[in-house]
Amino acid sequence: MQLGVGLVYVLPTWALGFRRAPTLTLTNFRALLPIAVFHTIGHVLTVLSLSAGSVSFTHIVKAAEPFFSSVVGAVTGAIPPLPVMATLIPVVGGVCIASLKEVSSCVAILGVPR
């Protein structure tokens, strides 16, 4: 559905000349390929998790993505500015609070006896 809506918007925009269609060089393609691969893996794992556990827990984990993106960025040398890190505090807090309600789902998924 997302791809269809995007095409309905983008194709006429390019065809009518409102915006120029992008051109990818081999260098651009090489730069985007790792990002595309990891994005695809994340999407596939999200879809699988929706069938493996509760939908609400999947959304809780997805809400933590900005935090993990910042951690990965910091590990690679791109330390986020202090205001960005400060905005992660309520995100992490909310994920922690929401996760407490989903402990029973985690126990059921992992098969841990109660």
C-alpha cells in the first residue's frame, strides 16, 4: 500500500516536471546499499514479530529505534548533540514503562516457565 501511494504521488510529479527524477550513480548505489539492506532486514523482522508475539510489544520495540540509532551513531563516531540525547529520555522512559506490561508476552514467547 505504501509503495502504491508513493508511486501515485511521485510518478505524476516527475512526469509533469514539478520535480526532476533522481539519477543514481554507482557511487550513490554503493552508499545506499548497506542502508537498504539493514532497512529491509528490520522490516522483515518487524513483520515476523507481528506474527510471533503481541502487536503492542512489537510497537514498543519499534519505538526504541531512535535510541538504538543514536547508540550505533555514537559507536561509529557520530555522537548526537545534547538536545537530541535529551529528547531520547522520554522515549526510553516510555518504552520501559510500556515494556513492564508486556513481560508476560516475553515470557510466553521465550517459553520460560512461570
